[in-house]
Amino acid sequence: MSQRAALFLADGTRFDGFGLEHRGLALGEAVFFTGMTGYEEALTDPSYAGQILTFTYPMIGNYGISGRVAQHPRACVAGAVIKHIARRPSHHDAILALPAWLDAQRVPTLIEADTRSITITLREHGTIWAALAVGDEALAGAEVALAEFARGATTKALVPSVAMKGFREDGHAGGGPHVVLIDCGVKKNIIRDLSALGARVTVLPYDATAHDILEHRPDAVVISPGPGDPMDLPQTIETLRSLVGRRPLFGVCLGHQLLALACGAKTFKLAYGHRGGNQPVKDLVHDTVIVTAHNHGYAVDAHSLPPDLEPTMVNLNDETNEGFRHRTLPVEGVQFHPEASPGPFDARHLFAQWLESLHVSR
């Protein structure tokens, strides 16, 4: 039986609807996702940790949950907002309906709310602290809980909440390059793509030291995406600073920001985060345009790039930096997701090109 539910924004706006079976209160940043498909990947994307995700497409769940495209072992979002949810999926890969999966994952979910109005509000205001309450008890305490949360909210705990502990080996053990992947909230598809291209991948946690990383004798290092503010990870920034010039480095999304900070650039919080699979990016090196997948609320300040870094990519919507490379060292980063999942495949060649450059230099 449906129960009352609502989304409360910190500016006092309220959006009512109904909840799924799981009752509870989610507190976090309210954001929206523009993809027509890819909800399983988005809900399990570690970069959405601590966020209440509104889907702009009106019908979500048609093809159910397969488990094969999940980007993390569990749901990472704090909460979900959906206009219409499909309770009977139709796809041969489906092992569970989306509502049953969200309940099993204990994700507070608001359905039958006006997601168009929510999206317009967030688009005009920018990301904002919010509470999603399902059930009468959660509704009664939501506004007080949101006020307390907003007063002291930070993103410092987000990366530790989704990053792995210890290390593991993935990929081929043959003649391909050995890549250490620093996990700040890595998506499984990054590991799959690197492995499919022949790399042997060792995954280490975000707080691994330079000594820890070099002990594994990698040919190169990838810094993963993840949630939150890159300034929350000073230890990771310092580790990367000590690795510059010692190993080839490639940063993705949060990893791109961390690597830029390690090289002396600055970052800032976007008024409107980039999320979804339709961000046009111009490749300044090859004078081409690619459509890319994004999921981030912070960006590298292009004006702060030191002289030894040059911009390689720019966002055509807001002209923010989308990529850089070092002028003399094998160090580069991209703000978007070459692995997509979900999203377009325009940028998938970047991993292949980077790995090929390692092969040439070995």
C-alpha cells in the first residue's frame, strides 16, 4: 500500500507524493539526472553518494534490475525521486523490479511527485540540501532534521563511505601494462574497460600512500571518480603530488580535480552541477566535439592552471575546464567519464589511447 512521502528543500519548498514500502528519511544534496535510461548504473554510481537523485525522464524501471550493469555492490544514492515507476519490468535480463530493489536496498523513494517542477526548481536554484521522507514518522521530523543537517553538512565522509578497503587485483596477468587504480569511489566499468584493453589492474584505496602505490610496481596510475569536494582529500592530493614525474598519471572526474590540485591548480563548486549523458565537450587538441557522460558538482578553475599544464577540453555549455595535460610529463585528466555507464561512447577511445601511449613509452 502506498504511503505519504515528500521532498523538502532547504529553501522551504515541498513536493508531495507517495513512497515505496521502505520507510525512512534521506538527507543530502538534491540533484537531477537527465538520462532516459541507465537508472541502475546511476543509482549504484558512487559519485551520487550523499545525494537525492531526481530522474527527469517520466517513466523509470521499464527494464528492471539486472545486476550486471551495477557500478557498486550496493545503491549509493541517499534517496530517489521518480515520476512513474514500472512495477512489472519487461526485459529478459531483469532479475528484480526496480521498486523491490529500491526497498531491498533501503533507499527512501518518492514517486508520483512533480519531477518537472523539482527539476526546474533545482535548475534555477542549483543543488540544495534536502530531505526525502517516506512514512508519517519521517514526515513529522523531516523539516527539523533538514535544518539541523544543513547547518553542519559537509561532504567529508562521502569518499570513505564508498571506497574499498585494502587492495585487489583485476584484469589480465599477461603482457599488458600494470595500472594501479586509486579508488575514490570507482565505478566497475572503469575496471572493466581497462581490463578489456589488456591492462592488469590493482585497486588501492584513496588513502594509499605513494610508498604503498609504488610497492606494487605499476606502469601507471589512474585516479578514479568519486563523490564530494576534492579538497576533502588532502592526503590523496599530497600522494599525487609526490607521484608526478615518477609514474604516468590519468585522472577521471574527481580524479581529474585531485590531479589538478596536486599540480597547483584550484577547484570550485559549480552553481549547477553536470549530471547526465548529454554534455558537449570540445577537444581542443583535435578540434572535435564529443558528447559525454558527467556526474560532478565541482570543477577545475581553468584560469588557475599553472604554466606547465595546458587545457585540452572545454565544456561547450558553460566553458568550464574538461581536461588538461602536463606539457612535459605524462600527466593528464578529464572531467567526464570515458567509461560512460550510463552515457554515450564518444569518449571511450581515451583509455585505449592512454594505454597505447604507455606501451610506446615502455
